[in-house]
Amino acid sequence: MTSGGDAPGMNANVRAMVRAAIYKGCKPFAIYEGYEGLVKGGSDYIKELSWNDVRGWLSEGGTNIGTARSKEFRTKEGRLKAAKNLIDAGINALIVCGGDGSLTGADLFRSEWPELLSTLLKSNQITQSQHQSFKYLNICGTVGSIDNDMSSTDATIGAYSSLARICQAIDYIDATANSHSRAFVIEVMGRHCGWLALMAGIATTADYILIPEKPASSKEWHEQMTEIVAKHRKRGKRTTIVLVAEGAITSDLKPITCTEVKDILVEKLGLDTRITTLGHVQRGGTAVAYDRILATLQGFEAIEAVLQCTPDTPSPMIAIEENKIIRRPLVNAVKLTKSVAEAINNKDFKKAMQLRDSEFVE
Ligand code: F6P
């Protein structure tokens, strides 16, 4: 199942899982439309996939099995329906490719599984023998998100494709900016994470980058940006590129808008300035080689992980650390990701940065 925002490489991930599962002697199914499809169930939403069904999926962007937000899965009723649908389809392991919210949902589902099963048995929705055969649900998460915002992994599936797309767009903008000697303020996706903006800034020599992880007071960043841009212009630079991560905030937690940045460039430096919001082009398109490789290796590892899981193994999340594909306890990775957000909300930016670089310690 793919869940949350789509990301290039999700299809490659599904393809690898389908083929690894068949290779290992299992029967792979796809849940269409994320948790929504899991709750709806039936042959429209839960379909067995064959080796050839996923041909050509390695490079394709988006997710061919769909993704959708589900309010119903957040309720006990919804999760009860989801459990029944899985049992009806004969499924006893679930792999979810998505962001932190999607993976938390999967782990909660697993922890509730025995209770859901008893309720289904008591209400005669499943038989005693089904109750016995589907006693455990193994869960595994792979992280698909362009934002690269998950703790305990160096890269999420889709982040490098999005980065490549952003850099390409900035290169295009640079050509027109140079022709008119203009300034461009470019908004980059990433939710509460500045990775895309920061890396794109380094790769395209942006003049100034605003990210959520390094907030300053309005006065501070106004002055610093003006000084830096003025210095670059004095040296003869004809273009000015300022990248604004969509989650960029000031030290008193106010969002920084592209219009605010533009106004300063116009008023303080007299620059002819335009704003470009890159939007969803950042999320579409084919997956770059790195994402194809990451998704394939992690898809294979996910199948091995669910096959090796015992009832006592914590649900694994497949990660990459120092170029090695590894398993991390899913719950810890999600907890750590959430504590970073909490630290930012509490204006404890130093702690947020430390947490982002750390491993989970109970
Ligand atoms: O999480 C991926 C992401 O593209 C973020 O970078 C962005 O904030 C958000 O999703 C946009 O969501 P939607 O496609 O629902 O507008």
C-alpha cells in the first residue's frame, strides 16, 4: 500500500515488493487508494499483482496504486472494517510506503490487531479457524516522501528526484533572471523540513536560503539577506536567487512569505523581482537513478523483514544509513520525527537540530 503524498520511486518500491514476494513464494496484493482502499476492501481495492503487472514501474513517477487520505481509518470502526477486509483477502502482512503519519497508522493497526480480531469473532464476522490463522499481522514501513523529513534514515524515497526537478527549474529560471538582471524568490516544498530548499540552494548557488531549521528574527534575516545580496551584486552578479522553504519561519514562529522577501529586495535594493512557486512539479516526473535503486533495495528488504518478523519483533521501518539498507524500529523513528516538530513548536531550535541528527534513545 502507498499512503500520504505520492513520491517518485513509490512505483519502483511496489514493483520490487511484488517481485521479491513472488520470488520468495508469497502472494502479493496491492491495496489501492491507501487506507481508504483498506477500509473499503473488496476486489476493487485489494488486487493480487503478478510479475508482469508491475512491468515498467521502475522509473514511473507518482503511485500507480493510488493514495488517499482516510478519515474512517482513524476510527475504531474503520480499522475493524480494514481488519475484516484483510482477512477476507487472506492477507497476513502489510507493507506501507508513506510518511510518518501513514507509518504510525500502520503500527497502531498492528498493536490493535488482537482486539480487532476478537471483536470480529464475537460478532461472527470471522470464523474460529480464521481467528487462529490470522492471529498476527506483520507490518513493515518504507519511507516515501519528497520532504526527506523522517528521522533514522538518511534519505526518503522520492527526495532526490524532487531535488533534481527543483534544481532543473532553478536552472531555467536562472537563464531568464540573468537576461533581465532580475531577482527571483522561489518557494520550495518540504512541509516543516528545509532539506529540499537547502540542498537545492547548494546545488544551484542560491544567494540566500530560508529554512525552518534556522529561524532568525525578521530584523536579523532582513539585514543579513540585504547585505549578502548587495555584496553579490557589487561583485557583478546579474542574478539573485532566494529560496524559501514553504515551512520557513521566524524565531517567533511567524511564517516567512515570498511576498515579504520580494518586498525587501525591491525596497532595500531596488531589484526587479519576481516570485515563482514551484508547486507540484516538484513531486511529479520520473524517479532519478538514486530513488530507483533505494526503492528497489528497500522493497526487497521489506519483504524479508515481514517474513522474519515474530510476534515480539517491533514493526520495522526500512532505512538507509551510510549507504547501507537497514531496519529500524518504526515507532522510534516516528517518535523522534515528532519530537523534532515539538521542539520547533517550543522554539527550542537547538534541541530540534540535535534531535534531527540523533538516533532514538528510549
Ligand atoms: O509531503 C509532501 C508534500 O509535497 C509537501 O512538501 C507539501 O507541503 C505537501 O505534500 C502538499 O500536499 P498536497 O499535495 O496535499 O497539497
